[in-house]
Amino acid sequence: MTGWTNGDRGEVATENPELAPDLGADYAAEAQRVRDAVAPQSDLAQADLPQVLHTAPAAVALIDLGAGLVTYANDSAAGLTGGRATLPLDIDAWSEAAGLTDLSGRPMRDTASPLSRVAQGIPVSGEPVAVADAARRGSDASDEEREEAEGRLLWVTGFPLSEAVNSDQRRLALVVFLQLSGAGAQRHLEMVRDRAVVATELSFTISDPAREQNPLVWVNPAFTRLTGYELDEVMGRNCRFLQGPNTDPASISRIRTALAEERPITEVLLNYRRDGTAFWNQVSITPVLDGGGRVVNFVGVQADVTERVMVENERRAALAAAEETREQLRLLTESTSAMSASLDTTGVAEALARIVVPAMADFCCVDLLEDVEGNSSVRRAAVNHRDETKTDEVQGLGRWVSPTDDGRDPIGEALAAGTPSLLAELPVRPAGISEQPELLRRYEALRPRSAIVVPLRARGQVLGALTLGTELPYGRRYAQRDLYLAADLAARAGLALDNARLYAREHGAAETLQRSLLPAVPAMPGMSIASRYLAATDGAQVGGDWYDMLALPDGAVGLAVGDVVGHDLRAAAAMGELRGVLRSYAWEGLGPAEVVDRCDDVVQGLGMAAMATAVYARFERGEHGGWTLRYSNAGHPPPLLRRADGTVELLTGNLSPLIGATRAITRQETSVHCAKGDLLVLHTDGLIEAPGADPDDRTQLIADTLASQAPDMPVEELCDRLLGMLGVDGLRDDAVLLAIRLDGEDGPVASPA
């Protein structure tokens, strides 16, 4: 319990032996000392009665000793009568309204009840009384009230608060009721005695604010048992001697303010017993007023609630631990999702750096091991800092993000041997870089406090290292649990990195295979030709896109663009087979529609590929000059033909189903006359199917770009211009672009197919 003060009086109480006579053991003697200690008052005959103990954890009543009337009852005491008693009320009548009996069930009026004795000025150190059936309290009692009242036992303690010095002064007595048993309990005296032991542990004190430092003038034996202080050690002293180093100053301030304002207060605060052990003390302090409304005493009720507070603290700690675990699981889940979304190692590293700052660190860096032509090297793939202005400092600090004074290189150890490091306290000025001004400047700019370095490992192989750091002055000091969390996160990052590396190898193999199957564009007389092949970079694997161009025996030029359905090595292999089949039929001099139909037969007959789109065309020199373009389209994006005058045509003639879809329809071909300066552009759907864009809009963009270019623009430059306008970074599918411009009159001459 904290010290009580009155106004602006001093903070240190002095011993006053005159206020601490020997109390002895019985309550009669204690009551006498109360009468000796409480200053007598006068002129109270016409004054209002005092109010006391509104917030005490017990039922409390005041008795006017001269009149034998109950003049005040706090909320708990008023509840005993069910609110049916109007004060002031004769003590026996009040007992009947409360339904009080002795243990045998006789009314208080017919016995030498403890309340009657207190009303006669006789102290009662503690006696059990019973609460009768609710029927004794009135016919209007509810069933709930009857059930609640049945079998309740109360422990009664009472004593006079003062002695009268003349006939005009009103004498008061304090009565406290404590419940000993619940509804329906057996009324055995053994239980009463057991519960009485508990009841007597409620500590009461009285202090006198009229005296210097508001000293204690009376305490009951429970107070001495609670605190361990002997009676002569506490009497005459302010109760602040129970305070200690960890007593909350805010609680003390609130109590001091309440006493100065003469109002009740209840606080739970840490106090200390005489032997120095701490306990949580629930303190209820209430002013006692005389008839003129002047505070004559403060009554304090103290209860050791250490167990309750400890249980609450444990509950809060458990909730905090559960919340921390939940946040860690959320972090791990979100990090796994974010890192898995990237299929390149740099993307995984950058996702990891974004996740850990600021959730786990003030700054971080991700270093990856790379094998370049058989030589191992370390690349700082990602850095992050909660303050973007310091990111370059992390990037430039190199391995010295987490140096130690003993010369260790924690990042090097993680990369070489997979050894994690917990560096709880980093040096202010590491010895290893004290002679390197630039590194030292960067280190001091970061002001690292604590660091963790964990290897990024997957399938038994170290792929890199993750370094986490906190900064002075507010960064936390890493502990073992932080290392466990970082290791778990690093393991997930390692798997994501390994998956990205595996994907890169497979993607590279597929791209190498596909490029090996694509022809080098041959030189054709009278034509300018340019081609582009773009591998997907946005999550899809290499697919089955291809183009081909060949001079045919009959003097025509055959050209094809196609796309096998699928995005894997099988699609790339099927593309190679289909391209070979189409070349063989084209070499025979068959017309475009027949070539496509023959390819369809082979695909369906041999199960070579699921399906494919394709455009096959022949450029043939006309007998009277110019060229004829004959083509057949099997479900492929239409080619575009830009005329020499700048107009652009979309070649949509005779569209037919995909190769491998059906043979119920015989394909047809379309013929278009071309002249010198005309430009033919063919492409696959990877160029027009971009995320969030309409394919028709992108096709129109190609047409508009072609129309706006100079007629003599080199075809290589034209291809680059088209790709730049389309924005092909992050393609989700492979793409092919083939551009052919008719430049001269010495083009191919073909016999009719």
C-alpha cells in the first residue's frame, strides 16, 4: 500500500511512540486504542452522518450508538436488504430486512446478536451469522433472490470509531460483513471457521489526516500479518513505508491526488513486506466525514491480490506470445507466397529483402553465390533499409555489414560452411575497418546495434546468405528466438532460390533447343528480311513459336510462322517436328492450303502435338511484273501488309481451325497481289496478348506503327521500332516477328502450283 498524504505535507513520516501503545491481541483492546487515537469531535448533534467505504470490497454499515440506528450502508450492505430498508433504521429491524439469523435460524432480535452488541458499543472481533430464506424478507422476493439467499453465511466484525466527550456528540460504530459461503452451502461451523480464517486476512487501517504526515492510528492484526511489520513499527507512520523500487509512481500520484481531494480511490500496486518480498496490494481508501462534512479519518482496506495479478500477467504474456506466434506465421506465409511468385534469383532476393524490413530488421542484405564459367563468386543481389536514403550505405558496405572485433567474417562463414551467427551486440567501431575510412564512414552512418547472419540453403547446398541488422538507438537486441525465426525464413527463401535456379536452367535449355531449331534467315534476291525471337520472361516457360523461310525448287519463296500449343520442352520439341513436316510438304511445291491440310493429317495421325496455329504462304513472281502472295491461315493471328503508299491491310482471308483441331473442313487459300515497296509482317500471339491489354488494340498498334514509318526504313530498324512500341519487357509467352519487304524486280519466279 502506498503512503497517504494530506495536502502538501512532507513526504517522510516520523516515528511517534506516543501514538503506538501496545495493542495486545484482542479486539476490545484494539477498539479502545481506536477511541484513543481518533480525535474527538464536537457540535455534531445537527450534522449529517458521515459516508464511508463506498468502494470497499466488503459490506459496510455505520451504527449511531446513541440511537441504536443503522444510519449508513454502502452498496454491498444495502444489497443485503434488497433495497427494502429506508435509513435510518433500528438495528434489529435492519437485521430482519437483511434476513439475518444465528446459525440455528433464530432472528437477531431474539439473540444477543453481534449487531446488537456493536450497537451497545461492544467490539465484536468476528462471529458468523446466517442469511435466512428470502421468504423472511418479504412475500415479493423473487425465486432468484430466494435461491441466492438460501444458505449464505456472513462473518461480522464491528467496533466503535470514537468516544463521545459530551452529550451533543454523535458516536459511530463500524460494522463489516464478509460472505463466507455461496448459495446452498451447508451451515456447518467447521466451514465457518475455515472461511473465517480467510475473512480475517482482510486488512483494515485508519489514519488521521489532522496529524503531520497523515499517520496510521490503528491497524488490525491482518495488516501486520500481511506486511510483516510489528505494531510498534507502523503506528504513527505514514503508510508509504510499504513502497519500494518498483512501485508505480503513477499509482502513487493518483492516490495522493485522491487524498488531497478527499475522495475514495481503489488502486492495485506493488508493495513490499518487511522482509523485502514484493506483493500486489489492492488498496481501497475512503474518507470518513463528520456531521459537518469534514474529513476526520481515512479508512483503508488492503487485500493481497498477488495470485490474481500473476494469473492476469500470465494470461497477458500468453496472449502476447500467441500474437507474436501469429505474426511470425503471417510473416512466413506471406514471405513464402511473395518469394514463390518470382522465377528468377534476383526477384526472390528482392522479395526477401522487402519482407524482412521493417518486420524483422532495420536493414538487410542478400548475398548469392554464383558460378560463372566454373568460377564461384558472390553477388549482392538485394539490399533494403527502412530509410531509403541509407540503402546505398548497406550496398556499399560489402561484407562488413556484420563485422566482429575478433576478425570473423559471419557472412563468409555462412556462405562457405552454412554457419549461422547471432551477433547480439556489435562494436561501435570495428577493429577490422578502422583503417578504411570509407567503410568506417558507411558503418558509422548505419550505426548497427545487433545482427543475424543465416545461410540460404536448399537440398544440402548453400546458395547465399541473409544478413539482418538493427540500428541504434531504437533497434532491438536480437535474441535466440530471432535467430530461429530468421533461419526458418532463410530455409523458405533457399527453396525459392533453388526453384528459380532450376527454372532458369530448364528455361535456358528450352530456349537453346528452340533457337537451335529456328533457321538463320536466308538472303533472298529482291527482298529485305528481318526476324526476332523473344523468349517469355514473365513466368511462362519456352514454348513452340517458330518461323521459317526457304527458297523452293519451283522458284517461289515459302514462309511460315506458327505456334505449338504449350509452354514446355515438349512444345519446343513438337515445334521442331511440325516445322520439319511443313518444310517437306512445302518443298514438294504444294499450295498453301494443301500444305496445312497435310500437316494436320500428320499431327492427328501420329499424335505429334496437341494443336498448333500456323500461317503458310508463297511469294510468286507474276508473269507481267509484281508478286503474288498466296497464303492459308490455320487459327493464327492474321499477317499485316503495308503497301508502298503507307496503307496497311490485315490479311484475314480464309481463316480456318487450328492444326490438330479437326479435318472436317477443307482449307482454302487466298491470293494477294504485291508490288515493289510492299512490306509483309507476320507474328505470333505472344506480341499481342499482354497482361491487361486487348489483343485487337495491340494489333491496331502494330498497324498504326507500320503506317507511320518511312517507306525506306531498314527492316531491322522497323522490327526494333515495333517491339519498342509494344513494350515487350515481361512477356508471358514467347513471340516471333518476321518482316519482309519487296525491294527489287529480280524476285522469285514460280511455276503455278
